[in-house]
Amino acid sequence: MQSHSCEFESSYAAMINNKRPRFLALHQIKLPLPGIISILHRISGALLFLTLPLLLWMLQYSLRSIVTYTQLTDALRTPFSKIFLLVILWAFLHHFCAGIRYLAIDLHLASSLARSRSSSKWVLAVSLALTASIGIWLW
């Protein structure tokens, strides 16, 4: 009797192991919105960190003289640089809004699943709306 149950257990374990994926297909994973917001928060933070030296150099260059200031403003009028600054603006606004969301979660103000989902929708909507409105105003 005992050999019969061990045989069943081993065949059941083999059946379960056959259904498991052998590799992780990242394009097939259905991530919920709070997970996407978390990944975008990390991406926006990394983008801000990596572009900070360039932004500081631009500030220093603009303060050097009136000639360098006009050169920089001329360079920033190109569509490529405007799109680049718009992406940096989105990164800042998204990182800021998501940071407020995570602060609220840490303070147990949005700790339930429903509040977490709704706050992630608000982060996405507010950051995109602010980026669009400020971007239109600056463009």
C-alpha cells in the first residue's frame, strides 16, 4: 500500500512540474497597475538621477554669461530638446506623485487593495495631466 501512494505522489509531482514554465516570459506577465506604477517610479527616479549632471551643467552654462544663455536657449528650442525636457518633466512629476502615494501607503492611509489601485490610477492621471498642462504652457 505504501509503494502505491509513493508512486501516486511522484507521478502527481511530475505532472505539476511539467506545467511550470521553463523560462520566464516577461512579455506574457500581466502586471497590475500598482506594479506598473512601481516600475515607472523606479524608471523615473533612475532617469532623474542620470540626467541630473546634464541639467546642472545646463544651469551652470546659462549662468555663465549672456552669450552662453542665448546659445542654450537657442539649443533648447529644437523639437528634440523640447521632447527631452518634456520626458524629464514627466519623470519628475511622476516620481513626485508616486512618492506621495508611497508615503500615504507607509502611513497606512492607502493600505487596502482598493485604495492602492485607485491611488495608482490617480498617480498616473495626475502626473500625465500635469505634464501635459505644464508642457503645453512651456512649449
